[in-house]
Amino acid sequence: MAGPLTGVRIVELAGIGPAPFAGMVLADLGADVVRVDRPGGQSVPLAAGHRVLARGRRSVAVDLKHPDGVAVVHRLVAGADAVIEGYRPGVAERLGIGPDECLAANPRLVYGRMTGWGQDGPLAQRAGHDIDYIALAGALGLVGDADAAPTVPLNLIGDFGGGGMLLAVGVLAALLGVGRTGRGQVVDAAMVDGAALLLSMTLGMRSAGMWGDRGRNLLDGGAPFYAVYRCADGGYVAVGALEDQFYAALLAGLGLADDDTVPPRTDRSRWPQLRARLAAAFASRTRDEWAAHFAGTDACVAPVLDPDEAATHPHLAARGTYRRDGGVLQAAPAPRFSDTPTGVPDPAPEPGAHTDEILAELGYGSADRDALRATGAVA
């Protein structure tokens, strides 16, 4: 697939969640990502067509506990620009494919590591998932209604925003560094670090006294003019009328512009009353009626859509934001490039679908490949 990373070879040691997301992003951008899968299975038991995170890569099935399998990875690494892995700290080293071995084989290599807690620190060896990492990083406690438990924001903050995306950025930055210095390095991407990084603006507002308890602030649903409202049909609209001119358009659209009984939005003590007035107004029509009513205005009102609805929305459809591959809805590659446009990613292959092809590229002859299969080192 064409893209700005065409010609870059990346080896992905298969895992789940954030590291595969980084591999998908890099492959979407045009890199030749070779995924090293385990023979005979996969961590997430989905058919190939449904494994969106595995799209766009070739797959070689290698037993990393077999010395001949490790030798295959060493050959891959010797000709690669980067490696990404998401093992618990120390696992790659025990397998013989850690940074020391790989950088010895290829001093220009970028070795990207993805963990929840990081490569060091008291919790480095402890198990965890997105919800644990964002909880400890201080992010989870800021999300949700004021009078309820924190809301779990899918696994967007830890796994993907503060995890896989940060790993991809780190790998790209290190690759640029190789171009200047000729030396590779290790990238330690930790979800706790990434979740904290994503809080940067909020932390600034908090230190300035502009952010208080959960659910009572400008951007967390506390402000009635930056919130979600239920409509007559049970659907919802999202309101983001922060600036004065957008708020004026909101009130005009709701028929409240000249109503002197509407509480001023600058008086936080009256936010509950203002929320009640806005809620009553939005409850008078359906979601789609409000969407049509506010279309073409700058009131910053949008319908809350599910992914299937989003894919058919005229704006997203015109941009091709979503696409279907074998009936499976998935996001198209992003961002977009003027000179090196990305193409349509290949669907996710079955693990080991390209084993022969990749081994041949590495210089293994037919007899060598048969011998590796006979030992179980590859599949």
C-alpha cells in the first residue's frame, strides 16, 4: 500500500490491544509491517475478517520458544528498520529477542516497547489493563458525572491514545533520529505515561484553579452548554456551545434567545437551572429533528450516532471516514497526505499466511523451509 512510510520495514511481535494498534497505524501509513504470529492460534479468537487491528500486514507464524524460530526473528530484525512488541518486561529478553540481541544484529534498529506500567518501577511486573493504568495515572477519576462512579471511557485513553498511538509516535521519532545519528535506540512507551500526557491541558486548568471535582467543569459535562441531552425519541444530541457566538446560536435555535428567565451561563450557581431549561427544550423533539433544525448553524449541536449511523452520515461518507471490508465496518487510514496518499489496507490475514513468502525473502530455500516446519519452528 502506498503511503509516506513506503520502504520502511517493521517487525511486529504479535500481541493484543495497543501494540497491534501501533502496527496497524504504521501499516496504514505505508510501512511494510511483518507480524510474527504464534503457530496454531491467536490471542483474540476472531476470524481474520473481524481482526481489524491486524489489517494491512503480512504474517509469519514462528515458535519463539524454539531456537530455530528465534533465528528466523533475528534474520527479520537484521533487515528491519524497527521492531514493536507488547510483552511484559523481561519476556523478550528471556526469548532471546530483546533489545540487546536485536541491536547487536542491527545497530540502526528502533526497538519499540509497549507496556502498561513501563519497563521499570515498582509495578513493572504487575498485570493490568487499560482501566488500571488510567486509574493510577489520574485520568479515570476525572471522567463521569459528579454524583456517580467514574465512567469507563472504553479503552481509548490507555490502550490506544496513551498507548498504541504514543508508541507509533515514539517509533517514528526514533526513526528520524536514526537518519541523523545512524544509531538505533529503545522506545519505552507506557500507558501510565501516555494517559498522564493526555491530561496536559486539564492539568494546566487545574493548577490555575479552573478545574474542580469530577463532572462540575467546563469540558467534562458539568457545564450545561457543553453536555449531552436526551431527546423526545430517546436519542441524544451533543452540545458544545462554548464561545459566546455559538451559545447565542444555540439559544436562538432553541427559541430561548429573548427569554429573560433563562439563567445566565456565567453564573455557575445557576447551572442546574440552566441545564433544566435546555433539557426541557431538547426533550420536545427527536434527535434527528434537532439535527436537521441546527444543520447549517454554528450552534455546535451534533446528533450522538452509533458507528453504523456515523458511517452513513453525509459528511463522513463524503470523506470516506469509514469503510467496510467483507462487511466489517472499520475506520479508514488517517491522517491524509497530499503527495503520498494511502490506499485501502489489505484485510487481516490468517496467522502464518505469508510464512513461505517471508522465509524466502530472508534467504531460506525450499529445503530449509521444510526443515523449519518439520521441527515446529515455523508453521
